[in-house]
Amino acid sequence: MHVDLETLAIALYVKIDDEMRASPELAIPRPPGGIPAKLTDPELLTMSVMQALLGYRSERRWLRHLDKHLRHLFPYQPTQSGYTRRLRAALPLVKHFIRALAIDTAVAGFTAGAVTVG
């Protein structure tokens, strides 16, 4: 199970990072100057999408689970209040990527079904 979670996290991160690099307009607006974020937007979105997919409703429990099982994949883990604050700002992106994953999954499932039926 642990290896499957790692594979999911890596696959999600790569998909989100590639799409954000291809579409810079998706980036969360930041004020000019200041301190760069320790947690990148693709890392935050990967954490959030995994939380939704794995059914963690409590951010506290999700962050504890990340700390215990996936710390090596997410070296910087925000506090609960920091995570919540960043998620609120990124909500349109979270919705975008969950929708994109649902579409990709539906298309892949349909294509595989069409091949086996034929």
C-alpha cells in the first residue's frame, strides 16, 4: 500500500507540474518580491488532490498521515493553518486538477472498455 501511495503522489506531482509549466496562467498570483514559498504550488496541489482522492476530510489527520508516511516526498510540510490558508487561495486550481483527473480517468476507462468489448 505504501508503494502505491508513493506512485500516486509522484504521478500526480508530475501531471500537475507539467500542466502548470505548460499553462503559466494557472499559477497562483503572488505579490512581487518577498520571501519565496517553501512549498511549491505543484506540491501543495498534489497534497490537496491526494487528500481528496484518499477521503481525508480532516486536514489535521491528513497532515499527520503525510508526516508519518510521505515525509520523504514532501520535505516541507506546512502547519495546519498555513496549509488551510494556501488551499483557500488555490481552490480554483484544486478544482481544475480534480476535474482534469476525472476527465482523464473517464477517457482512459472508456477507451479500455471499448478495446475489450471489440
